[in-house]
Amino acid sequence: MNLDPRTLLFSIFMVYGLSVISLYVAATGGKRDGMRKWALAMLLETLLWVLIAARGVVPDMLSIVLANGLKAASHALILAAILEFQQRRAPRWHYFVPVALTLVMVSVLIDDIDGRFIWGGLIFGFQMWLIGRALIGDAETRAGRAWRLLFAGVVAIAVVLILRAAVAFFGHGEFAQPQNTAALQPVQVLSFIVVMATALLGSIGFVLMVKERADREIMHLAMTDSLTLIPNRRALMDYAGHALARRNGAPLALLMIDVDHFKVINDTHGHPTGDKVLHKIASLLAARIRGYDFLGRFGGEEFCVIAPDTDASGAMTLAEHLRVAIAAAPIATASGEVPVSISIGIAICPANGRMELKDILVQADAALYSAKQSGRNKAVCSTEQVSNEQAGTTNTHDTTR
């Protein structure tokens, strides 16, 4: 099959042009996600390939100097788009110096194609290094998989730059230029393929990166309580189910926590104060649970702590630690300090035992009811679980303190 350079150039123009239209349609509102900068980068790429296709028809200052300047500017915009997406910044010279160097270099070497490929390879290669470093240097970007499409494109372009520079170094730069009167050479074909592939995959990859982050944000919102900013009931139940399934015979404790006399606080001080109390208690609990425990808002003024690898004795110690911390920290409000206490009901899934989550919740709720009936501001462990544990070991904890 005979490939015509002008046909391939037209194909590149179409690919970039359609990418620009698609990206501008995908960009919504004024959200700073880098989409518009990426679309502008693709627009510059489209213009530069139009200039290259017109080489010999338009002045060399346009088809060579301006075209290479647009290429460097496009790379700079791609870097800017990625950093805007990541909400990071880079020194300004990372954007402007490569463009200025490209314009100076091409102006000086306008009649030296070998020199342009060698020095251009160094400048464009440096820009690829900046882009690649930005992609792999951000943990949130690497949380998804779409960034790999962009990184693969960076690597592919770097390979083409090296090949073009190598061909030019040995004095055969005409074999790598975008169009000439001779038959297409392998380096030319590879360059065309890489340019079209990176235009498509790079743009798709960037859009997918934006989508992946939006999906993560939506999931976070769906699993987070908007008032206390801790996991909500859905997230809590999901975690509890997984924790039960993977505990490998270890015990697991569930602490159900209720704010004492919360209705009185709301009625006396107003709902804004009640909201502040819940937010503060959530913060205090989150700061005092262990690293492997999981805190969530169960609903209303109730919270839950899932404590893996914890028996009744350990759960009682944890519950007392939390109870004392809350009791010792009255909530400051506009109307003065509001004393707050909590009651805690504890249920245990014993070592090597099997229990359904619903049964653990029922036992924890019963223990919580016992704590509130016996005076509040105390922790109570499920009687059934304490009895089971005492049957195997000696338990010295008072379950009603």
C-alpha cells in the first residue's frame, strides 16, 4: 500500500480538529479542570499541521519557524492543563523558556534540517520530561488508570524524538521530515502513527482522568456525612460487612454511641448548636480512635465505631477512653459551654465465631439501651457477649460502669 504524505497530514489535521471540537464540547462552565487548556493545545497542534502541510506554499517563517513554535506552545499548554487538573503550579519558565528557545533555535537553523531535529529533540524532549514528571508525581492522578494513556503517549513521543535526532545526527534528516518528494521512510511513518495515536489517546486519557476524579468525588460525597464530615451510615455498613468477612477468626467489636439528652440540647440551645455539638463530638471521636478503627455516623445523634481484632476487654477500654474524652470537653457555643456526655453499647463478634451484622447491631443497640436506662454517660457491653467471654476466660471488667 502506497502512503502519500499529504494524505497522512490531512488525516492528522482531521484527528486534531475533531479532538478540539470534542474537548470544547466536553468542557463545562468555568470549572478549572484543565479541559480548556488541553483543547487549546490541540487547536495549536491542528494549526501547526496545517502550516506543515502548506510548506512550500507559505513562507518558511510560517511553515517552519511558527509551526515549531506552535508545537512547543502546545506542549506547554498540555503541561499547564495537567497541572491545573492537579491543582498544582510550576515555575513560569517551564512554560515560556522552551517556546522562546524553540523560536530562536528554528530561526537560526531554518535552513539546517538536521540541526533542527537534533536541537528540537532536546527542547521537546525536555518538555516531555516535564509532562511525564507531572503525571507520575501526583498521587491523586495515579489513583486512577487513565493517566497511563497520557504517559504512554509521552514515552512514544520521546522515542520518536530520539529516532529523528539519531537520523539527523547521521545526516539523513530528510528521512524524518513530515513531507518530502521521496517515498515515505520508516521514521516518517512511525512519526505519523505516533502523532495521530497521541492525539486520540492523549485526549481520551485526559477526559477520562477528569471523569475518574469526578467519580471519586461523587463516591466520597455519597459515603460522607455532610454535617460531621465522617463516613455516613452507608459507608459504615459497607465497612462493617467487609470487616466481618475478612477478619480471619479474630474478634471484632462494634461500639454504638449515642449523645445523651441531645433533644434537650436542641430544644434549649437551638438546632445550630445541636449541629455544632454533633460536629465536635465526631471530631473528638475521630481523633481518639485507633488507626485501624472505623468511625461513622449511624444516624441522628448516634455514631458507630468498628474495632477489628478487639475483644470485650479491649472494646471496654476503648469505650471508656472515648466516654471520658467527651465528658471532659464541653462544647463552646455563643451561649456558653454546653456539657456533653455519651452512652455506649458494645457488641462483640467473638474469635472464631460467626455472626451476622444485623445481629451485632441488635446486641449493640440493646447494650446502648441498657447504658441509657442505667443512668447514661457509661459504656455497657452486651450481656450475652460478656457471658460468652467469661466462659472461656476471666473478665474483670464491670459492664455497667
